[in-house]
Amino acid sequence: MKLNNLLLIFSLGVLPFVHSCRSPESDDKLKSKIEEALADNQGIAVDVEAGNVTLNGQLGSDSLKQVIEEKTKLAGGENIKSIHNNIMVNLPEPEDAREKYHEIVEGAVDSTLTRDVNRVLKDFPTITAQVKEGTIIATGNIEKSQLDSLKKRLEHIKPKGLDMKGVTSR
């Protein structure tokens, strides 16, 4: 009787420990799921150890870094104990990054594009613009001599489109 009680106590004490141990196979499966979900994002390294996920790499924006973390959470679900997002954000020049932003994160590019448009418009105080789905829509009145310069500078930040129908020149 004492032996049975001792075995019962021992098994109850060991059971949580055994349950918390993860096999390398389950970590490998979790890693594969996450890597598949992040296949569109080249250069992101995924490591999994005991259900703890570590993400490494470099991206061009904080919003894209958050998208990667959300994709990781969705792919791993309850199998993830924690996520260590070590992705470094290196803000690239707009002309180098804009097309990649459009390909990877359709809606998140507008905030970055708006920031770049606002920088350009500081030199053109009579012009206002809004960004919608990667397209710059400009309005206002500008000197004829400045119109070409405005257009070139807005095109330089590589929007999906540029609508200047609302801009009049004098």
C-alpha cells in the first residue's frame, strides 16, 4: 500500500515535468510552420527551442516587423511559449524600399509614404496631399516654374501612382 502511494506521488511529480519537455521533433514542426508562413519575407531567420521562437533579420520598417511577429503567432498558435523578435529595423532610402513595401505589406506602406510626402511638401506650402493605397493624391495651387520640381520629387519617393489632377499652376 505504501509502495502504491509512493508510486502515485512520484508519477504525479514527474508528469508535469515530462509534459513541459518538448521533443526536438515538435520544435522542428513548429519551425517549419513558421518558416512557411514567412516564406514571402526573405532574410528572416527562425529558431525554435522548447517552444520559444526567436526571429532574426533586417527589415525596412517597424510596421513590417510587427507583421512578421503576427504571422509567426498565427502560424505557431498555442505551440509557441514566447516570441523573441530580434529583427533589426534599418530604414532604407524610399526609392530602394518602396516597391518591396508594396509587395509585402499592402496597407502598411501608406504611413511610410505619407511621411515621405510630408517631407517633400515642406518645400511646397501651397500643396496638400493624401496617400491612399500607395497613390499620392495632390491638390493645391503652385507656381508654374515649381510644378515640374514637385512632380519629380514626388515620383522620386516611388509611389504606386501619382494623381496631380487637383494641382493648378499659375
